[in-house]
Amino acid sequence: MASDWSGSINVKVTEANIRCVVTGTDSDALGVATMSGEASLSRISDTEPPRQEFRLSLAIQGRSALQAKAAATVWPKLFDEVAENDDVIGILLKADEDDHRRGDVFLLATQFDKLMPVMSKFTTGAVVVLYIRKSTLSECDLIVMIDLNTTVIAP
């Protein structure tokens, strides 16, 4: 369930791009958008550090994880948890040596269509909130919901 989250990430957007959009009612319709920015993670648990800051790059695909997996020539094993959970829309990998995290979000075409008008109005400094929960794998967190101020994207 999308309300099953254990932390949130506030992303101050520094760049947002729509690289390719193919619209229509076809279930294979594809859109790709990216955003990046300075992020701050807060967890509900008292056992985690109070706040972690890092750089974040997020790729948003206008197709389900199952469609992406079927089309992929390389599919990381840890992405399977996204493809197998109906209540998860994305995955966020752990930080690299430069304190940078990368994430992938997979949305149905109808959800992606809701996202595009909002992203096209983004200005530098806009804030996006990602709601996450721990993965079964220590290498990542799962994204269960995105709040874009006026639009909420969830499974």
C-alpha cells in the first residue's frame, strides 16, 4: 500500500527534462523524464541518522516495470523487487563514493500523462517529495509515492 512508507526524501530540483514523450492510449506508449537535485532523506526510525543529504538523479519512465523488464537487454536483479510489487513504483540505489544516488521510477502511461504538465512547469528550486521504504536488499530503498505539490503519483 502506498501509505506504507518509512521515510521521505525532499528533492530541491535543479534540473528537470522531458527527453521523449509518445502519447496515446496504447499500453506500450512510452515517455521518459529526468530530474536531478539536492536531496535530503528523513527516516521515521530512531535507529537511522536524523538526516542524510546527497545529490539525486531520477529517471521516470512512462511504462510499468514489467514492460521495462521485458524490453531490457540488461535488468539488474535488485530491480526485480519493483517489478514484483504492485505497491512500489520505483527504486533508489544507495549512494556512490561521490554521495550521489540514482533512482528509477516506472509509471503507467496514464500516471505519466499526469506528471508531464507538472514537470513542464518546474523551476529551479521546486521541491518534490519521494516517499520510500526499506527494500529487502540493503543496496536500495523502494519508492512508494511521489508528491509534486499539486499531483500525487502512487500505485
